[in-house]
Amino acid sequence: MNTQTTTAELAEPNLRRLLSTAGLDVEYTRADGNIIYRRGEDGGEIPVLDYAGGYGSLIFGHNHPEIVACARELLDEGTAVHAQFSSHPYANQLAAELNRIIQRELGTDEPYYATFANSGAEAVEAAVKHAEMDRVMRLSKVLAEIEAGAESVRAAVKQGLATVPDEVYARLALSRAGSDEEGLELVITEITRRNAAEAGKAPVFVALEAGFHGKLVGSVQLTHNEAYRNPFTALGTRTRFLPRDRPDVLWRLLEEERGVLLRLALEDGRVRLVDEDHHPFCAFLLEPIQGEGGIHVLTTEFARAIQEFSRASGCPVVVDEIQSGTGRTGALLASSAIGLRGDYYVLAKSLGGGIAKMSVMLVREDVYREDFELVHSSTFAKDSFSCHIALKVLELLEADGGRAYRQAAERGAALRAMLDRVRSEFPDVVKEVRGRGLMLGLEFHDQSDSEDQVFRNAAQSHMFGYVIAGHLLHGHRIRTFPTASAVNTLRFEPSLLLTDGEIDLLERALTDVCAILRERASHRLAIPA
């Protein structure tokens, strides 16, 4: 369908202008497998090798024939997209299949309950909402137990079976009353006030530096990039950002945020004040492989420390597998390879097969709150079309004993070997290659002090990666982008259909890029004026 028009740009015109500076404001007309076609100046199609892969949404490539056939069949049958507030057996089937695979990878039989959504950011927000509901309900139970304990102490004092010693008054900065009964009421009033103040503290979220969890009102406050967060700070939650692979910082955080709830108890006929640790943590959000932050892989050691922190603080772990999951690293969950077990999982992108807008938030049974189903909903979530597409994706992943997982791992290893060759040939240009499976990144050395003015200006204006992407597009017909929060790193997230020939094309293109950078020859960049 021809969408060319002379109408004034009204759909995010500033973004269009920004893309144009790097030659990235092209129109794509159709796509198939790893090839996406852009419209040329003469109106014809130009094939482009797509290494961006929908930011990790295309594990089976563009318009996979079996997924397309499934979509056509669903539409031809007139599947009921809008059947809210009814039985959804296909959604239950999808949840069951996700559970089967996850339990196999984790070696557990505990189920995870599913809440479906339309995008990764929406599923993250659902996880955050559920975690806060769980935190509030757990805290309410603790406060109710403290209140019940105070009633028992009140009864004992009233019957003359217990007294209130001086140290209780001193601890609360209260003056001794005329009688134990009067004094106890002062004590109960004060600890109730203090506990209410402690319980009323805003919840604390924990996330990692360079992490990305979306740009909605809540999820943007869990995303580390300040440019995304700062305009909306007044709307956001309180998040503590921690450096990767620093277990010591976890324990420092635990101590810094530790609060105390006061509980009354009886001991040898005397009223005692008991301190009970209170941690206001709501959730710890993390990506096993950070996508937007530069393709950084979490270590097994740090994953183990996170689990220990979670147990010590009562803070549930939300594993964001939106970009890294659904087979991209050779398993449904990238986190399973580092031994990380989440209380929540969030999947999206490739789960929709490149066609459906589908995501899911999974909650471990032990922390699941069934009341959440009554306070959270989404018009298009859990519909027949997207659920059946996701079921087809899982079917393709699991077919032939998980051949797709093995293919993703093997193709990723071949791509990684090529990127490592480029780095070895140009160590003065390429700083590092990172990632796992078909989620890889190549980081260039900073060009902020380059003798080439074009490269220097691009680096200083945070456009360097986009300039390189523009050259790859126009000079080599290869599509990729830098990671948004680390623009010196190019991302490569192709489908598992990636061929050796396509890897060779990228190697030649990157070799050209590195030669241009080494020779400070920006005049050779193939970007339209």
C-alpha cells in the first residue's frame, strides 16, 4: 500500500527531523524473513538486511509463513477479538504452555499465574501494580497482628498479670502515668503512631543502572536514562538504581532502607517493646541482558546475590524478559542460564510473532493475589487472536525437540564469532563485543576527541551510533541502530533464520565502518545530504 502523501508532517514531526540528520527517515514498504524493503527515490523497492529485528520482536523474522497462515485462518474464521468478561480457554492454554516450558527450565513445579497485556511496558506496569498490592496486603497483615498482640497485652495488664517497666516509657520518650493501665494506653497510642508513620512511607523500587523497562508513567521511573525520567519525576515512584555486578551495594541498600515496626510482647509479667524489621521495598526489576543500556549480560554471581537480597528483604524479583526472552538466547528465559528465578516474569516482543501486540506478566503462585484480577484489566488483552498467535510461536520454538532454541544459540555463536573477528582486526576502533545468543552488541571507542570533526560532533551530540547506522543503511543496505541509552553500541538482534551469507555481508559492512573510523574519513560516509 502506497502511503506517500504531501500532507504536512503531524505524526511526531520532531522525531522525523531527527532521523533525517542520519539518513534514517526512510519508508519501509514490506518485509519477509530477514529482509525489509524500503522505498527508493524512484518509488521502487530496495531490499535491506534487517539486524534491528524489531528491537528483539522478530525471533522468526518478518511475516513468518506459518505465523501469517495462523493469522489469516483466525481472521477468516472471524475469531472473536472482543469477548471480554467471558471464558478464554485459549488464554488458559497459553498460560499452561508458558508454565510447562518455564517449569522445565527452572526445574520447579510451582505454577505462575498469567495476566495478559498488549506491550512490554504495560506488562511491567501490571507487575508493579501487583507487587504493590501484595506489599500492602502483607503489611496490613503485620499491622493487624501487632494490633492483636497489643490487645492481649492490654488484657494482661488490666487483670494485673503484667506491668509496664520504666524502660518502655524511656524508649518512647513518654512520662510514666499514674497506673499501668493508663500508661499502657499512652504506649499503645505512641507505637500505633510510629508504626503508621513507618508503614506510610512510599514504596521503594530497585532497578539497575542502564536498565530499561518502558516509557509509560510508572515504567519510565524504573528506566535509568535520566532524559526519559526527569520530565516526569513528580509523577513517579521512588526508585533506587544500583550498579551491575556489585553485590556489596545490595547489602548497603538493605541497611539504608531498613525501618522498624514496634510490637508489644509479654515476658515474665513485664511488658516489652520488640523491634521488627520493616523493608519498604516493592519490587526489584532487572533485565538478564540489558538491551537499551548497551547489551550487558548479568553474571551468575550477581544473580545469586540478588536472590539472597530478595530473601533477606522480602523484595520480589521482577525479571524483564521482554527483549531477551522467547528463544533469543537459546531458551525461553535468558535468566535461566544464570540461575536467576523470578517472582515475576514479563514477556513480550517476539511472543507476538512479529504480528500480534502481545505481552504477559507471570506471577509465582506463592505471591499471587487473586484480587488483582478485579482491579486490573485491558480492553485488548487476552483476546483470541493474540493468544493463538503466541501459541503458534511457542509451538515453533518447541518443535523437533526445541530445534529453534538450538538454532538461535548456534546462529548467535556464529554472529558473535564474526563480531569478535572485527574487534580483533580493529582494537583501536572497537572497544568490546557483548551479549548472548541473538542479542549482541558492538561498542565503539568514544569518538568525542576524534580529529575528524564529523565524528567528533556526532559523538558530542550523542548521535554517533545513529550516524554509523545511517551509513550501514545507505552504504550497505543493512538496518540496525545503537542502543538508545548507550549510543556508541550497535545492537544486532536478527532472527534465527540468519544465514552465513548475511553474516558475511555484515562483516564486510562493519569492516568498512571501522576502516573509515580508523582513517578518520567521514567524507566516505554514505548518508544523504
